[in-house]
Amino acid sequence: MFVKKQILLAIKDLFDGTRNWLVWYVLGLSEVRQRYRRSMIGPFWVSISMGVQAIVMGFVLSFLFKTDITRFLPFLCISLVTWNFFSNSLTEGSNSFISMSGVILQIKRPYWIYIMLVLWRNAIIYGHTVVIFFIAAFIYGVYPTLTYLLIPLGLILFIANVSWMVLAAALLSARYRDIPLMIQNAFSVLVWLTPVYYLPEQLGPRARLVIDLNPLTYVIEVARAPFLNQAPSKVAWIVAVSFALVGWLFTFALFVRTRVRIAYWL
């Protein structure tokens, strides 16, 4: 009976947190505006910074890998934008309950609101930074095709995976404060084990095996490939969907078990 009640409360938390969208929507916009207060171009500074990074890395890596820049630079731009959303969401999400502890201890709100706040805030940045891909794509002749119809589905599946990872990181970080530092350090390795700075076909058989065994490869692919006029492979769809289902089952079980303890840990 107690377990059933906890499951229902966890479901209610997720439902109410999503339904009360106005709270995280307004808070997210407010935080972004506050971050770039008195700046003339606001969050577009992130776009400029990432654009410069993409140009420099694009020319250097295309020279080192002997890859055609007309193909590699658009790939690198959308890879950086997608990875930036993923890494920032998980890094900030691991501290979402900790940074909002003062609010959580004073105001009774669904915990899911604070996860949605992180995702929404980074979605705003994603919307600004994806502009650099379209600029590079236009310059190098990568124009929209019918594969663009897969973009919404790919992004939904991508966010479904990111969201369970953010929630799991937030729950574990509330209990173990070493988790945020572990996540930050892990990304310095994961970025090289995921095809972000290089094309998968540039690797040899052994290195390619490591990439193929990394589920993040497929999670990134379903969100990135349609922008490059490529349909994600069947394997990518299957792995991304399976990873989301398994991840959410694990995270929901963790949420049911730990939800009542979050306030005490903070």
C-alpha cells in the first residue's frame, strides 16, 4: 500500500510539474535575461562564441583528418550545438535541486518543475546557437530536404533521453555531492567517445567498435542527422528508444524511492 502511494505521488509530481508549465517557462526566460542583463546582444554571445569555436576547430580538424570542409563544418556545427545542450543540461541539472534548495524548503512545488526549468533554459540557448549551423549550411550548400520532417521526432527522442539523465543526476547529487564533479569530469572523456569532433567513418575498425557500443552515439545521431539531410539508421532509432525506456524505468524507480527524502538531503 505504501509503495503504491509513493508511485502515485511520483506520477502526480511529474504530471503537475509538466502541467504547471507557466512556472518553469517564466523562470527560464527570467534566468536567461538576468544572465545577459545589460548585454546588447544577450544570449547571442553564446552563438558567436560557439561559431568561432566551430570555425577554428572545423578548419584545423578538417586539415588533420583530411576531410572536405564543405561537409565537415556543418557536421561540426550541429554536433557542437547538440552536445552543448546535452552536456549543459546534465551539468546544470545535477545541481538543480541543490541550487534551488532555499526555494524547495520554503515553497511546496513538484520537483519536476526544477528539471523542466533546466531543460527549458538550455532549450532557449539551443534555439540561439543552432543559428550557426544554418549559416554554415547555407554557405556550404546544405539546404533543407524532406529529412527535415524527422527533426521534431529526433529532438523529442533526444530530450526524452536527456530528461531522465538530468532527473537521475539531480536525485543522486542531492544525496551525494560528489556526483556533479564526477559528471563534469566524465564529459571531458565522453565527448571523445562520442562522434562530436569527428565523423564515425574516420575511425578504424577497433575505434569504431567503441563508438558503436556507446548509446550516446545514437542519442546524438537521431537529433543531428536530419539537419544534415540524413535519415538516422534503424539501429539509431531502436537504441535511442530503448535507452529512453530503460533509462526512464530506472529513473522513475529511483524517483519513487527518493522523492520524500530530497528535502531532508538538502
